[in-house]
Amino acid sequence: MSTQEDTDTGSDDGLPTAPCSVVWSRGHAYVLEDTQGRARWMGVDDRGRPISLTNEDLHRRGWSRTRRAS
């Protein structure tokens, strides 16, 4: 399973680029959506409010392909 995900980006440390890809950051899932020609990672914050992140945001916050215990 992770082998297919890893080959989608060409490296283990790059964010996925396929639409509807899912990554985890700070206990929350983020889905890659293409809105108005710009790819954004969509999810919710700790209060359930929608949040949109860029690739740079996720690199700063830290992310993984699988959910990890906090």
C-alpha cells in the first residue's frame, strides 16, 4: 500500500500531488483539492472549522502519510 503512495511523488519526503490525496498533520487529515486552478490542502482545525493549507504550510507544520499518535 505505501509503496504505491511513495511512487506517486517520486520520493518519500515529497507531498503527494494526485487529487484527493490524504496526509496527516497535528492529528488532522488534509485532502488535496484543486480549487480555481490552485492545489490546496483542505481540512479542519481543532474546533472543526475549515482550514486551507499550502504545501509550504504543511512542511512547516510537519506531515505524514499515515496517522500517528500525538
